[in-house]
Amino acid sequence: MNFIAIDFETANPKRVSACAFGYAKVCDCKIIETNGYLIKPVGGHAPFQSKIHGIKEEHTFDKPDFGDLYPEIQDIFNYPLVAHSLFDKQVLKALSDHFNLGLSFEYIDSSSIAKKQLPNLKNCKLKTLVKHFALPAFKHHAPTEDAIACATIFLKLLEYGKEEASQSPRDETAEFKGFVKGILADDEVNYKEAYELLYWLEDHTKIANQHQNIYLKIKEVLEDDHLDRIEAMEMRNLLYNVFKTI
């Protein structure tokens, strides 16, 4: 299978605020090309996100925005795209809308596949899967390295494959349970996890309607683009209670 694994880093809580992009192109089950770009983000940099990935205003002030970068990388989006969450899909959609790019793309969430194929793992985060498959260590939140790790893991999942990765029937309830299980694996809810869960629920309205208490609570606590310690504990307790009933 030929595909391109991608990874975005964002500069602030808004999905449109991509400040870095990395990719790994795979042909005939081999990585043949990798690259990464710094991007001038929409809305500037926020301290929380900069602390996660280390990218600040000083690194991007003279870089192109995504609209200007797009002509250089547009061929990437003609391939099936693989990323290790739905977060990158949301970022790409937001960028496409903001810059009027009209992007249409095939997208595969490798973390969702991992949760189905490896239900006994404590979680299916990149670092966990890299360790599980005995892959080389990588620098997390460096987008090119994340994309390479994602590509390698996806190849392992295809090889492991109990089901066709891109065509398997979707069990949204099981996917939701796996998502929540992964968040709770370290007994806390962080800012990015809360946003990723919000984006997932926005894409899965049936589950959001079934669990409106979670959906509405996440929207409430993220309304000010901040997740403080008390809110994080409230979210953790709520997710624990829901996990027991799924």
C-alpha cells in the first residue's frame, strides 16, 4: 500500500493554527521520502503549545503561512493520508477552509486501528506502540519524526492486520471506549487529549448525543481555551464513570 503519514503541530488551541508539518511517504511498504516545514501560524503562538513542542514566534515569524506553503506540498494530499489521531484531520480541514483550498482527501486514523487490533495494550499512543513493536526511539512532537513513527507503526498494523485497515467496519462505541481508555491510561486528562476527544465527538454525532454530559462538559471547560487542574480532575472523574457504563 502506498500512503503518506502526516503530523501537524499547532501553535494555539485553534485547529487552524498549524505551526509545523511533517510527512513520511511510503511506497511498496518502504519509507522513500521525508520532510518537514515550519509554518507561520494563524493566531500566533500560545505558551502552553510552545511548551509541548518547543516551537515559538522566533522560529516561525519569517516562515510562509499554510496558504503560501501549499503549492509546494499539494501533491502530498493526493495520496491516502495516515495520521495517529483525528486531530490532524481536523487541522487539515480547518486549514483548507481558512485558505479556501477546497481539499478533499482520504484519511486513515492509525490509532483507531491500533485500538481495535491491540485491545490489551494499556493505551495506543505513539510512544507505547513504538515500544510494543520494538521500533527505534523518536523525538515526540517533532512532526517529521512523529510522521515517520506513524508510518512505521501503520506498516506494522497492516502486517499484523486482523482486518483491512482502510475498509474495516466501524464500531463507533468500541472506538469511543478505546479512546477514553487511552486518555485514562495515565490517570489524568491533559489539554490536548480533551481537545482531541471534543473533535472526535464532533465527528461522531451519534456518540456525542448518547454521551451529551461528556460532550457538553468538554465544550464548557475548553470555552476559555484553557484546562486547569480542577477542570482536568472533573473530566477524569466523568470519563471514569462513563467508561464503566460503555
